[in-house]
Amino acid sequence: MAERRQDPTALLLLLPLSLLLLAAFVLPVAGLVPTSLRPYIAGRGIGEGWTLQHYVLALTDAFYLEVLARTIGLGLTVTMLTLLIGYPLAYILARSTSPFRHWLTLLVIFPMLLNLVVRTFGWIALLARRGLVNQWLIGLGITDEPIRLMFNFTGLLIGLTHIFLPVMVLVLLAVIQNIPVDVEDAAATLGASRVNVFANVVLPMSAPGILAGSILVFVLTVSALVTPRLLGGPTYKVVSTLVYEQFLQLLNWPAGSALALLMTAIVLLLLWLGARLARRWEAGA
Amino acid sequence: MKARGLLSGAYVALVLGFLMLPVAVVVLASFSTTSFLTIPPQGVTLRWYGRVLESPEYLHAIRVSLSLAAAATVGALAIGTAASYALVRRVVPGRTLVASLVMSPLVFPGLVIGVALLQLYAALGMAGSFVGLWLAHMVITVPYVIRTTLASLAGLDAELEDAACTLGATRLSAFMLVTLPLLRPGLAAGGLFAFITSFDNVPVSIFLTGVASTTLPVKIFTAIEFGVDPSVAAISSLLILATGLTLLLAERWIGFSRFT
Amino acid sequence: MRIRGCLGVAALLGVAPLAAPGAQELNVAIFGGSFVDNVRTCVVEPFQRASGARVNFVLGNSVQNAARLRATRGRPDVDLAYMDSQVAVQVKAEGLLDQVDAAKLTNLPDIYPSAVDPDRRWIGYMYAATAIAYNPRELRTPPQAWADLWAPGLRGKLALGDISATSGQHFLIAAARLNGGSVENVEPGFRAIRELRPHVVTLYTQADQVVQLIERGDIAAAVWFSDRVGAAARNGVPVALVFPREGAIGILPTFSIPQGARSKDLAEQYMDRALSVDSQRCLAERQYAGPTNRKVELPEALAALVPYRESIDRLYFPPAEIVAQSLPAWTDRWNREIAR
């Protein structure tokens, strides 16, 4: 398996992807690098000359660093939450022999089909100070005062978890289904307890799915724009809303490009490290 | 065993309830007699549904979005599956790096991609073209396909294909007849994500929609600025209905057991 | 899979534009929602009847339209762009706007001079104002001045616009002027708003959020746009308008023709139509937009709700260039001091 010579078929298979990404992604984004190094003069537009001020500001200013840390923290928390909630669901659905299995899977897909903007509006109606959730809580006597569920970490966490839970479940479902039930049964026949079967057979075999789902959800959370804009509001900003602000409110494309490029680099680094770690864990297991 | 079954059932019901909650809220809101989006709805009317179904702009936007999403999904599936196959089954230097880099269109802010592409397209004289939009949508959907097919392929035994080849099949037919069917769940998941991402996308599309091809999500998003009336909720509910029916029919004809 | 493929190809063939836009088409970048619907009725239909040309809309807000012009510099895909004045002046400074031919605009002499760029690169087509909206069912003694918003009676019942919304920028200016400052010196404004912040329910970023807040009873008053109040009231929302005693802040939405536009001639005809008495009155009735054409006559009830004739003079229009130049600094400070 350790053939190290050039593989022409592989390169041919990768050609369409490379062309697409080069032409429609790398090229235009590369065009933004010079823009990110230019000064910006409010009221006049993009200036002449070169400067690193936008990058320096993004990496040293307390406000920007806080937003960056918050974004990554949100990404990690949502990923963990969707994994914890979604894995059992995916497992149950994958192993279910019920005739309703397909319909249940469809129900998982359903919220994804609802327009993102309108879904977020649904959450606003539920989480607002006088929204349905608070009404129920007060009505049931659980709290006296409405709980602040919007424009903070909690509201955003709930909204993003809701939106990306189907993603995690579907990815896990696809992978768990490919694990033959016989393997589990075999382990059980050999005397392993249910917990043992799960921990030592199913879990490792579904690792690619866990990795794929986690990466997807993390990336999507970190780059989400519409939901943080509406559920986080101006008080709770994340990196993507800051970039939106620079690009589409202040027309400061240099600062916006710098922030976007920086953010992408950081997240890609994290992803690469995570994938390397997972690979090591996989190899070691 | 019964208790476990009940527990599983309860868990599924709970999570599905959580997932359906905003959906229910929005569907309810689409019936409100008020001219603004409010939940719980006040009164019941089908007025908004009527308005949406009569509006040529909404219908045109839906058509554009559907064809765009279909085209992007097909392209993403083809390109993405080929690439995943190469990454898993063939020797490619820096595999992990490539797999991570491929995610970058999802990490990079969509609206910045949109602005950058508009600059490029304008210089090339293709600003606002359907092809331009199609390329952009493929860029943001192909990472999904690669992720899900990578996960599927990783779990498949490479020897199955080799066995087919030993039995006389060509590489290509081995792939088509052995690997591809086993990839179905990964392809289905990836294809679904791709379609939904394209159909729902605002940040990239908002700058690349030409004069003739406003997409549905862009239309809804820009409507927010100037007053959200329940027709937005109505069209979303209609889409859910239509999609639900399509899925139902697909289940009857093709059978989901082949995909899930 | 095969079905999807066929659908995809068929769709591509069906939807791809079959002909390049000809001389009889006008592409316009415009604000979305009910605004574009009203413009369609008041401007586009008569324009299409008169000229035989077709109007195509590309939707976006002021800054999005500006971004489009900047990205397509020299080869714009639109012939006309709608932008608020503080955005238009910046876009003009970037050299992206073309000069309108005065001879082609028969209605131009009737437009208030202050609504027209001296260089004729942008023209204001309506007046609106940032003012005070309140719920008449909740407040028996409504606020009458900007200063009244700091009163204890409104604590916990007030909404302000975020700095990203025009109303937020304008309120900052109003608060500054109230406390001895000006559009150039907004320090007193920041101090005053910081004081007010703990009692503010929310900082809205989308104008429509105010409707939901009032309707749910979360707020009793808000800093809002005059044209929105009229439209909302007509739709049954319990909201009324007050032009504050110290002077509401004026808003001047404009439209411009980008350099290199393909159908400049048609664009000028469209502008002329939008500036005509009939179209302006129509827009006033439907969008509660104050006319910039001084020949327009409005009935009394409507005249009280829109900036019109004398009430225009009572508005304070902050110099657009200063706002454009100061906005990044204001936004930065707002993010750190107020929005947190």
C-alpha cells in the first residue's frame, strides 16, 4: 500500500475540484490579499500605499480578541452539544427496525428545509423576553422573572444547536448505518456487555462520522452569519458579524478582508490540528 | 427490553420536538391576520398564501433557486465524489492537509466570497450570469459532499473493489457497481446538504444574482429590511409542504431504504 | 441520480438568459420589501407605459448597492442605484457616479435645491426623518422631545437603533446636540446614551424589529423612522409619531447613475418620472415618503405625518460627508461602550 510514485488517476480525479476551487475561490480571494494591506479613508474609500494596521489591530485589540475567542468557544460548544444530543438519535434511528424509521428521518430533515431566516425568526418568537418559552416558564411557576435568552451566548447556543443538529445526525446516520449489526451481535455473543460493545466496537467504527460531523458543525457555526445577526444582535458579536459590519456597513474592505483572511487561517489551522489528532487517536486505538 | 424501547422512543420524541418547534411556530404565524409576523398568530387567514401563489416574482425566484440548487448539487456530487475517491483510495501527498483545505470555502465568510467573485466576474464581463452563480454555489457545496463521502469511503473495505477487479471487472465498473451503491448514504447526505445550502444561501448569492435571477432566500432576506409580513412565513410553509410531498413521492417511487 | 442530472441540464437551459439586456431594459439596484412594491406602482408602471422599456430590479440596501458599484467599477451591471445620502456622497468621492444631464430631467427645477447634489451626481427623491414612535395605548402622555426619552417613566420601555441603523447614527447626533455637542463633537451624545443604556430594552438593527417589539408589548416608545410609523399604523400596529420639539433628524434617500452605465438615457427618464408630481404624491400616500418636488400638494392628514413644506425646515439634516467620515470611529466606540 506504500506506493509513493505519482498516481495519474488520482491527479485526474482531483483535477475538476482543483480547477473549480482555483478559479472560483482561490483566485478571487487572493485578489483580496492586496486589498487587506491597503489603508481605508472613511468618506473617501480605499487609499493608496501599504499597511499592516488591519492585521495588527485584529490580533492585538482586546475587543477583537474577545470576539475571536467567543466565536471559537461557540463553535466548540455547539459541536459538542450537537454530538452529545445527535449521536444517540442517529444510533437509535440507524438501528431501528420500526416501519416509521424513514418518516422519523424525514422529520429530522424537515427543519433544514425551512428558510434559515424564518427559522431564526421562529426562535426569536420563542426566546424573546415575552416569548413563548418565558411565557411557559412563568406560567408553570418555574421562574418569576423572564430569563434573558436572547442577545447572549445562551440564545445563540440554542439557535445554532437547533440549526446544525440535523447536519450532525445525518452525517452520523450515514456512517452508523454502514456498521453491520452483525459486528455488534458478534461482540455481544462473545460476552461483551452492551456498554462494552458500544465503547469498543460501535464508537471507534463511527469515528469517521464523528470527525466529519464535528468538523462540519464547527466550521458552519464559526462562519454562520444570519443567525448570529438576528439572535446575537449588536450586543453579542461574532467574527462573521464583524466582517459583515466592515464590508457592508462601513465599506471598509481592507479591514474586512484582513479579518476574513485571518479568521480563515486560524480555523483551518485548528481543523488541521484536530484532524491530525484524530488520526493519531484512530491509529493508536 | 421494553423499557429501553420506551426510553429510546421518548428520547427521539424529545429531540424531534425540539427540532420541530420553530417550524410549528412559523407555520402557525403564516395564518395570522396581522400584517406583521407575530406568534402566536392573531386570527386565521389564507390571505398570505394567496398572495404568494399569485406573485410572479416569488414564483420566478423559486424556479431560479430550484434550478440553481439542482445544478449545483449535481456538479458538487460529481466533482466531490471523484476527489474523495482519489483522497481515500489513491496515494495523494499531504492528504490530511488537502482534506482540511477543501473546507475553506465553508470557513471563509460567504459574503466576502460573493464580493470577490463579483469583482472577478465584472472584469470578465459575466457579472450576474447564471453560470457565475452556479460556479459560486458549487464552491460552497462541494465541501459537504467531500466530507460525507470521505466519511463513507473511510468505512468501506477497499478490498471489495479489488475483489471485483480480480473477478474481471474494470476499475470503473467496479467503482460503479460495487463502491458507488455502498456510498449511497454518504452521497445522499452530501447531496442533501449541498441542495439545501444552495437553496438557502444568502451571503454569496446576494451579490451574484443577476438582474433576471433573484434567488428566493435573497428575496426573503432583503424583504426583512422593509417589513416582514406573514407571506414570508407562508412561502416557507409552502416550501415545507412541497418538499414533504416530494420526499413522500420519492419514497414511493425510489424507496428510501436504498438511501438510508 | 440520473433524474437529477437531467433536471439540472434542463433547468440550466431554461433559466439562463437567452439574450443580453438590450437598449430597452433598465436595471435598477433598489431597496427591497414593500418599498420596491410601492415604487413599482408609483414609478415603474407609468415609466414602462411611457417609454416601452422594461425595468429589472436588483435588491439590496444602501451599502449593499454601494458595494456592488464599487465591485463592478466601470462596468456596472445596473444603470441606477438607490442609496441614502451619506452613502451616496462616499460613492461619489470614489469616482463611481456619473453626472446627470440636467436637460433630460424636466422636473429637476421643481426639486428643492438642498436635495440635489451640486454636481448632479445624486438626487434625493424623498424625505424621511428619524423621530419618536410611541404606543398611544400605553402612554397617555407621549414624549414630545428628545429630552423626554431620558424620563424615568420610559425606563425599561424604550428601544433605540443600533449604530448600524440610520436611526442609531441620528440619535447619537440628536443626543450630542441636546447636550451641547454637534455632529462633529459627539462626545456629549455618547455620555448621554451611556447613561440611558441600562434602561433601554433593545438596540434594533433591522427597522422591522420595532413592530414586533411594540406589538408584543416589550416597548412603549422607540427612536424610529417617520415613514415606517405611518405604514405600520395603517397596518394596525398601535403606534403614533412625534416629531420631537428640538427637531427630528432628516433622512435623504437618493438615486444615482453609475459611471459606465449601459442605459444612461433610460435611467434619466426613470429619474424624471420618479421626480414627477404624480409619482411623488403616489409614494407619499403609499410609503409615507415626504416629496422632494415642491409642487406636490398633500391633504392635511397626510401632511402631518410626512416631512412636507415647512416641516422640512424643522428637520436637521446632518452633513452627509461628515457622517460618512465619522461613521467608522462612531461604530468602533459604540461597539465598545454602548453595544456591550
